[in-house]
Amino acid sequence: MVSRLKTAALAVVGSCLAVPAMACEGKLLDAPEIHASPLCVPAAPKRVVVLDASFALGIGMDVGLPIIGAPLDRMSDTALQTRATGNGVTSTGFVAEPSLEAIVALQPDLILGLTGDQAMASAIYPQLSQLAPTLLYGSTDWRGFYGLLAGFTGKEQDIADQFRAYDARLADIRARMPDRTVSVLRITSWDFQVYLDAPQTYAPFAILQQAGVRRSPYEVTDDPGLSMKRPDWEELSQLDGDVLLYIVGGTNDSDKDGRHEEVLANPLWQMLPAVKSGKVHRVSAATWMEFSGLASANRVLDDIERFVIAAP
């Protein structure tokens, strides 16, 4: 994404005028999870372009932001894609290679996105911020992101009501959690990925924590700087949970190139305890890799109920 934006910026951004420094006439955001804060943004934006087709798109639509552009190409979450196009959102391309020309043509008054990578944020911010105020959110706290975006639309109470219902369901599931361990693995075209039970982790795996799901020892850390491992075939044996959930697809082609079929046929895979006992289940990349808010969170809870609690 960075290289594409830089290339396009040579042709497009050079014609954009930077806003001179002045007192903020909109909303001043000052928080450590916001890149380049304190950041002056419109108090009530009217034309919002988002950079990711997950958190920013789903949560932005949930709180009623007027989103006009997002990278809708090659989305796994077809329901979210359909919802966005039905709301008149124009595609700005693929999430890893957004078209800066398309973003410029949409004339946004706010650009919104996620970044867990400070180096990436520093690389793309100078180009994007010349087009419009650019809010890059660098936290894994998806609930906090709801609060931040709801502040633009006055939907704080509506979102709080929705979270009360969600939290009640979460507590009920936690109270019914059986004494079994769960392993979770993503199979990509080139490696294996294990998102950890960690202090800072991607939203679906934080929900597993909060629901009381117990992961295998290999999948747990108290290191705040570690959120994912990339096991080799030998390390894969440490995914010895009673239940194994695996993810294929997302923004890569691992659901089309045949690698996951090779993995599932490999004797080392078939030796995993959950595979041998028939307690292995494929879960949706649209939910687990393109997490987009409360709808995704409830689908994660659906998977927990179906594959962890209800399983014999």
C-alpha cells in the first residue's frame, strides 16, 4: 500500500495545498492511539473515505458516518461489501493497493483508517493528510474505536445500548464455557499464523479471552509486544487443543491456490489431537480476518457456541 500511495502521490498530491497551521475549528483529538495527535478533524464530517474494509468501514457505518469510499475489491465479507455498496460507497480498489487517484476524486473531508504499524503510518500520513484530515487509529481496542467514531455522529448512547446486549451474551457464554482447550490457526499461501492470547491482540482473539476460552500453552503470552507466532511444521504439533479452529482465505489466495488442501492432507496435520478426534472446524475468514465490529463479534460468539460449547 505504501509504495502505491507514494507513486500516485508524485502525480496527484503535489497539486494539493496543505492547510496552514491555525487554531482547530473542528474537533481536536489528542490520544496516544491516534497518529500525529493532537489532530484537528471536522466535528461533523460529510465525506469520509476509509482505508480498510474491516474496522473503519463496519464500525463507521454502524455509527452513521457518511462514508463515500472504501477499498471494497476482493473482500471476503460479502455481506459487509453489499451493505457498503447499497449505501453508495465507491470502491477505492484493493486494501493493499488503494488508488490515491480515486480517493482524490471523492474529495473527502476526513480520511479514516487503522494501522498497527507506526512505520507504515509515518509513511502514508504525509501524502494522505494533504488531501484531508487523516485519522489513523493504532490500537487493537475495537470498542474504543466505536466510542471515538460515535463521537462524530452523536450515537454514543445507541452504541452503549448495543454493547449492553453484547456484554450480556458474552457473560452468559463465559458462564457456560466447558473445561477444554482450543487452538486457532490461520493457513496462508506461504505460512502458518497463530494469533495469540496476549495483552494486545486482534479483536476476535481478544473476544476468545473475554469469553473464557482457554488456549493451548503455545498460544498464550503475557508479552505486550507479541501478538502472533508463525509456527513451522514442527511447531504445529504444539497446537494440541481439544478443539482446533482454522482459518483459510481473506486478502490472500490461500482458499484458491490449493495449499490448504495440501496442509489438511499432510500426516503431520492429521496427527494433531483435535484432527484425530474429529474436533477440527474451519471458520470464516470474513469474520476472523476482516473483523468489522459488533456483527463480527457476535459471529465469533456464534462459532464459540457451535464448536466449543455445543461440541460433544
